[in-house]
Amino acid sequence: MLDEDRSIEWLARECGLLYRKISHTKESGSGQDQKEENLREKAARLQAILDTTVDGIITIDEQTIVQSFNMAAERIFGYAADEVIGRKVSMLMPSPYRENHDAYVANYLRTGNRKIIGIGREVMGRRKDGSTLPLYLAVSEVLIGDRRLFTGILRDVTEKKRAEEELKKARDELEERVKERTARLLAANERLRQEIEVRRLKEEELRILWELSQMTDSCCRQSKLLIEVIDYGCGIPREKREEIFLPFASTKKDGTGLGLAIVKKIIEAHGGQVQILDNPQQRGVIFRVSVSM
């Protein structure tokens, strides 16, 4: 749009220059026929441009009365040229610009403070049917003797604005989709992180349990089960202690003599042993059974 804006501003300047040259030649009375012919040709070319350009071209005087209104301006605003020429240009503006336009021009004529002349910008226009539209406007100033004219070049930027809005809408939708997608990815990443953490903790738990089991097995292999039974009877003479483990040997009148023999055999089958020891504290003996775990 930058090149288009510059072309509008260039056209406004060219219109002003040609108006000034034509006016100067008429006022000089120099009689230079060739120069007048050249200017007439330029004026004809300018008129052809005014009639065929896609941009609206409007000329107003110091009282903001419309002096010219080309065909493109007719298409833009929906007015015929004879409906506008001779009337204030503010009729082509919506409120509040319509009410304030004459004051803007009067302030410029009084102070010379430019707000739009020579500076292109976007403004709002008002069609014949009352609808509004965005316009790009460039204004140039022409002095013809003691008469001052202002030429405005206008371009309808409705389609440009619509395209910009659609682009903005598409960009906003894309940004929203990106945000939603990013949020889903972050949530999925957090779930994955939590799952990994849970798995790591479970693996750590299993490792600790395995190490504990290994330690338990090692301890069991290196330890013994010790059982002692204290007999507080009269005791067993030392010379008889080995004999009582023999089958059918008994210290009781009605015993079978098999109990201790079976016990010893089972204990020894499991890698253990049975001993008969003196009881240092009391009478009797101690039966000690020890089995490796």
C-alpha cells in the first residue's frame, strides 16, 4: 500500500503544479504561443487522467466549495458531479468531521498550520445513501493569483480494510490454535513427566526391595536358628549323653528309645546338630538344637 499511497500523493502534487503553470501563463500575457500549446496539451492529458483514473479527484476553494468532481469520485460517493459541484465538500463526510471541516480549513488559512495538506492519511467518507467508507486521502494546495484551491485525491480502501480484517482474524485464530495446541502439549508433557516419575519411584522401590531381599537371604545364610530346652531333672551323666541318641536307648522304663534318635536324624539332615550341655545355673541339662538358615 505504500507505493499506492505515494502515487496518490504524487498525482495530487502534479495536479497542483499543472494548475499553477496554466494560471501563470494566462496571467503573464507573454504571447508565447508554443508554451501555451504545450500547456494546453498537458492540461488535456491531465483532464484525461482525471476522467480515467481509478482515484477520486475533488477540487475545492477556500470556502470549501467543490469546484470539480471527477468520474471516479462519482463512483466512490454515488453522486453525479452536478449534485456536488457548488456545494460544500463536507457533504461527503460523516459526523463529526462534517461539522468540523470548515473550522479546520479556516484555522489553516489563519495560521498556516498543516494537518493533512501534503500528508496522506486515512479518513472516513459518506456516500449518497448515507453509508460510510474508509478512504486514503492526499491533499495539495494551489495558488492561482489571489485564489487558493485545494485538490484532494481519494482512494476507496474498503477492500484493503476487509483484507486486513480477514488477515487479522486469521492470524488471531491461528494464534489461538497455537495457544490451545501448546496448552495440550504442555499438559501431555506434564502427564508424561508424572508417569516417568511414578515409574522411577516404582523402580527405586523394587530396587530397594530387591536389595533388602538380598540382604535378608545373605543374613539367613550366615545365621543359625538356635533352640534350647532346659531339663530341670536329675540330669544325664556325661558318659550316657551320646547313648541316648541311639535307637531304642531310653532313660525311661516305659520309653521306646526312638524320640531323640529321630530328632537328631532330622536336625542333622538339615545341616544342624543336637547337643546336651550342662546347666551351669540349675540342675539338669540343656538340650541345644542349632540349624543353619
